[in-house]
Amino acid sequence: MKYRPEIDGLRAVAVGAVVVYHAALDLKNIVFFPGGFLGVDIFFVISGYLITSILLRELGEGTYSLAGFYERRARRILPALLAIIAIITPFAFVLMLPKAFDEYTRSMLWTLAFGSNFFFWLEDSYTAVGSAFKPLLHTWSLAIEEQFYVFFPLLLAFLWKRARAWTGHVIAAVFILSLVLAQGLNYTHADAAFYLLPTRAWELAAGALLAWLEIEKKSVPDARARAVLPSLGLLLIAGPLLFYTDTMRHPGFLTLVPVVGAMMVIRYGGGADIASRLLSWKLAVFVGLISYSLYLWHQPVFALAAISSNLPLSDVEKIGLMGVCFVLAVVSWHFIEKPFRNRARMSLRRAAATFAATTAALVLLCAAQISLGVKSHFTNVSPYAAEALDLKYVGYLFKNTPCRGDGKPYCVRGPKDAAERWVVLGDSHLDRVAPVLWDRVKARGAQMIFMIEGGCGYAPGLETIVDGKPDTCTSEINARREEYLLSLPPSRIVVFGRYNLYIEGTWFDNGEGGIEDTGFMLMQPAGYSGPGDARIGEVQDSIAASLQRLLDAGHEIVLVYPVPEMGWNVPERFNKMAKTMQPDEIEKWVAAGGMSTDYRLFVKRNRATYETFDRLGAHERLFRVRPEELFCHEQEQPGRCVSAAGGKILYNDDDHLSRAGADLLVEEILKAAGAY
């Protein structure tokens, strides 16, 4: 192919936008490139064009070779990817906490199999705050490309031999169907639309269509169009990069704007127009040449820097890290990418042996970490943090026991004819507490029924909405829960969930730098379309009424009010701080309550939840437990809610309790129920 420097310049725009977006610069409250995530979409268009151009030329010249194609892909993708993973893994081991490092090794395994888009799709939203701490998050886009190129060369070869005249029609059909699927799926499964190939294939197909027009149809752009349309295309790219935000439904119809812009630059560029001259600027071209290495380096550098820092990175630090990424990209492009792409310097046998040995070593490392579990990493963690992170006692929501996945809204432990019956009813907050409570009551010969759903507080008639879209906690789930509970003989029910989040609809910000997440999560009546200010009242009514129905059915209720949220991941932040403290200082700090949050903020945050629970009034079968009495008003930190007590950290992350925290709360539950 004839070299086109403006395409490398377009790569520079794409990678620059992505890097600045992930850096999250906020100079004087000006957010730079809020739509920078669209750089990946531009990459897909470029990739589709270049790869399809090569394949079509080879098919036309009779030199097409599937083995040759995959050799080129391996030489292009694997050297820098394997090298960077090998380099960052020791840093990840030293800097990351056990659970996070375990997740990192799993993401590494999926990355090596070019399936990391599936891994991150099932983990979390791309825009969640926690995603900034995942060193390999960005490899989802590599996975999509390689999955596309598993079948696309085969499809092209088949069409060339069997239905050559239909090639353009088939590519156009892929474009249309994939785009429509992406738009539709954004309303029901937004994360799937973002991470999966079927909803991203249209962007690669957009570039493939351009190649088909150029190579197969011999279509030559009009000279007048070439003078104007590249600049218009660049504007169509710049606008979304500057003004789109990650709250938009993406990919979808709005994503067409930058994609069409990239198509215009590729199709009509290369002449004397302004856009082509700008994109052919030597610095832009050079950044385009190193764009792959720069893309690979930026996420792990930002993530590991954020993990190692006690506080959010400053803009000056972020700009410095961008410079580090650039230098690393230049080095890896020159010493890793270029040698492996040069067949004269690196034979196929030697390259294949290097790839195989490096991959095998990394896979063995992953297998060792996964088989040994997070305990193997506790040597790098403060004993206080290690104890708080130990989740071996959690076994009902997260360990795929029969309590999950059998189609029932419950599971039962203990003798069927037990005289004492407990029901634990709630979400993941209760999941931290339920096993500890079970350990206490099973010795009395009690039966316990577990009705725990992550992110799903007990609220019949309501459904959970995450960032404007229905979540897995549907009104049907709670309807099945209620139906079962009302069929039980009188039992003792512990109700505990993160109702403050479901009612308020916003994640926690402690006002001191601890920001839990972005976006919102709330509960609302099924199919609700009323005004936002009326939603809270309806949610309060529904929750209070559902609890009253349980009381009317003869059940006892132990109603657990909200646990104070911290905003920070407590053991993670504590572990960072402990590295700069002497042992006696650590002990004193933990004894004094560790890090804390403002009690006044707790009161404000939970006012609506307290009002909801207090509506039930006094009742002989209703027992209340208020965790604030355990976690707030410590003598040494008046007016604060603490994260440690009795020489132990009380939280496993920013809002879930550790074993020590669960022990304290269970004692209060037993006392309140008169079962102590």
C-alpha cells in the first residue's frame, strides 16, 4: 500500500484523545476531551480500512495467505503487549492489594487469550471509578479487534471465491445490523453494547467499506470533495471529542458522527487540503507511529500510579505521567515493535519461540496466583489490612453455593424441623453479616433461610435502575421473595441493605477526597415515569408498606439501619498509609479509630432512610439496630464515624463490613432480638 502519513496523524488524534481522557485532567475546572473515549472508535475505523485494503489487494493479486495474515498480526500485536504485561506485573504485585492483584492476574489470563472484553464486561462499567485502577482495562479493544479478525479474513476469502459481487453488500449489512444492535442494546444492556464485538463490528466494517470502494470498485473521489470533506471530517471528530461525555448511549447512532468523520478523512484525505496537511505534520505522524505502544502503556501507568498514591493524582502529576507514557512508548516502539516486525532481523521461528515462551511464563504465573489465592500476597500487606480483606467467611452470595443460581429466591441451612427459624433478607451488605450470624445461631439448632441478592434490597414493587437503565434487581425478584416470605410460618427476619443508596440514588462522596463511584443507582416503582422529586416519596411508601406486610403476617423483624459509608476503600488506603508509619504509630492510629468521615454527612445522607424505617412506629415484633451507635461518636473522634475499633479494621472496602465489623453488628442483632 502507498503510505499515507495523514492516517498516522489520525492515529495520533485518536490515541491522544484516549490518553487525555484517561488522565482525567481538570485544569481550572475545564475537562479536556470528555469524549476522548471515542478515540477507540476512530482506531477501529482505521484498522478496518487498512486490514481490508491489504486483504483485498492480496486476493486480487493471488497472494492471499491466512497464515501470512496471522503472522503479520502476531508480529504487530504480541511483542509490545507481552513485554508490557511482563514489565508491569511485578509492580502490580508490589502495589496492589491481594484481592486486586488476584483480579489483575485473571484479567491478564483473559488478555492473553484476547478475551478481556468478556472479563471486564462481567466485572464493572467502563466508566466506574474502580475501572481507573485496572491496569489492563484498555485491552478490551484489542480483544474485539482480534475476535473480528478471526472470522473476517475467512469471510472475505469465501465471498471472493463464491459471491464476489456481494462483498460490498455483506460488509454494508454487517455495518447496519451491528449499528442497530448497538443502539438497541444500549437501552437494556449498556455494558454489553460497549464491550462486545457484535455491537462494535460496525466500526470496523465502516473502514472495510472504504477499502472495498477503493480497491474493488476502483472508486476515485471527486477533486472538489477532496478539497473540503477531509476538513469537515476532522471537525466531525473534534466536536464529539470536545463535547460528548461518557454518560451518552455509546456506541450507537451518536457515535456515527466521529466514525463518519474518520471515514471522510480516510476516503478523501491525502491531498493538499488543510486537514491532510495538519495530520501529516511530522510530530503528529510520529505520535501515530508509536500510537500502539502509547495506547498499551498509558492505562497501566495511570492505574499503578493511582494505586500507589494515598490521594487523588494532581493535574501536574497526571501531565508528568503522560510524559512518562510517551517516553516508554518511544522506547518500546523502537526496541520491541520495530525489530519484531522486521523479518530480516527476527525470523518467524525465533519470533514464535519468544511469543510462546513469554506467554507460557505469564500463564503459569496466573495459574499459580489463582491456585494459591490471595493469601499468598499477604506478605505485601499490613496485617491489619490483610485481616480486613480476608473474605473466606463469605460464602452465600459470592462463592456460587446452592444459595445462588438454582432459580429459587432462597436457600435453607439447618434442620427442617427446627423450633427457631431465622431469615436473612437483603443485599451484599447483609452477605458480609449473614455467615457470622449463622455461625452463632446454628449452635442453637436453628434453621436459617438466606434470601440475599447483590445490589437488591428487599422492596417489593420496586426495581433497581443503574445509570438510567434497568438492572438485574427487578420487581419480579422481590415479588418472589415476598410471596415466599408470606407463605412461611412466623419467623425472625433480619432486614439489612443499602437503602440509603436506593432511596437517594447517588453513590457516596465523603467530601474529603473519598468518592465511591460515578453515575447513580436507585430504586423506583416498576415502569416509573413520574417526576424525579416524587420518586423518593413513592420508594419510601413502598419499602415501609412491604415491611409492614411482613409484620402483619406474624413475622418478627430485626431492622438494621444503614452502616456509615467511608468513601475510601478502607483497607487499601490504610495499607498505603501504613507503609509510611512506624508500628507503634499504626497501633495508636487504629486504636483511635483509623480514618473517619463526618457524622453530620451521615445524618444528611440517611435522613430519608431513617424516616422510612421510623414510619413503622413501635411494634412488639419489630426490633431496631442502628450501626451508627457502633461506628460513630467514638470518644477520641467526636462527631466522626470511624473505620476501626478494638484494634481491627471494620470495613472490607468503602461500605461493606470486614469480619471484625460483622462481628460487632451481629452482637447487636442478637441483643436486639433477645437471642443473646
